[in-house]
Amino acid sequence: MKIAGFGLAKAFDQAGLSGVVRAWARTAAAWPPVPVRERLLSLPRSLAEAIDETLAETTGAVPTSASALSRTLRNAL
């Protein structure tokens, strides 16, 4: 699961909550992705597209760090 990147999974493991991350990941993986703009119409189209590309499993556009994600989102505005 991509959300487990940026050290979140390790932090949950260290806090004794690793089962929470695994349960969340299994649940999240069961739901088909919905374009973010379908949920929040007021979001600027360029930002919505950047978010959707980042979350898409097939685009290869996954940022490798929190700062890269921040840059991607700022550039979309």
C-alpha cells in the first residue's frame, strides 16, 4: 500500500499497531479508486489530477519522499 511509505508503517510497527496498518491496507485495497474530483468538485483540476496520478498504481508517478510529494502538489497549483 502506498500510504505505508514515508515511514508510516515503521512508526505503526514501533507503536505496536502493525495490525492496524495491515487491516487498513487490506480494506483499502478492496475498494476501487474514485477520482478525487468526484468527491470534491471544488478542488482545482490540476491538483486533482496530480493526486489521482500519485495514487494510481499503474502510472509510476509515485513520489519517493514526503518532500517529493509536497513538490508535486505545490507544482499542481
